[in-house]
Amino acid sequence: MDPARMRSFFLKPSNPLQRQYEVLRAVLVDEQPMQEVAQRFGYRYDTVRTLVSQFRHQFTAGQLPPFSPRPNAGVPPARPSP
């Protein structure tokens, strides 16, 4: 296993949803400046600011962002009774 390659999966994500998740995590959890986060993940500052604003609005409204698990995800539907 290549530890540098595994770290790169998190530090330089290629999937757009994972990139958004990592951006939000860096700003909201690690409390890193939006300008630095934008540069690190290849976004413009305005884009990061918009992502954070949309997340806060969705979170306050009780809406889950697209990278969050859905309620009952992976749970098969109940079978109808005979």
C-alpha cells in the first residue's frame, strides 16, 4: 500500500461531491480560511463562499446535502404481508 496515494485521495479528491465535502469540512470543522481552502482545492473564493452559504441554508432547513447518507439508505423495503 502506498500511504502517499491514500492521503492524496482525501487531500486532492477528484470526485466533485467529495471535493465539496472536503471543502466544507475544511472550512466548518477545521476552521480554515475560505481563501486558503479555495486555493488548495482549486476553487475560486466566491465558489467556496457559495458552497458554505448553501450548506448552512440547507442544514438550517433540515435538508441533507447530496453527499450525506439518506435515511434508510441500504435498508431493503419491508415486504408486504401475505
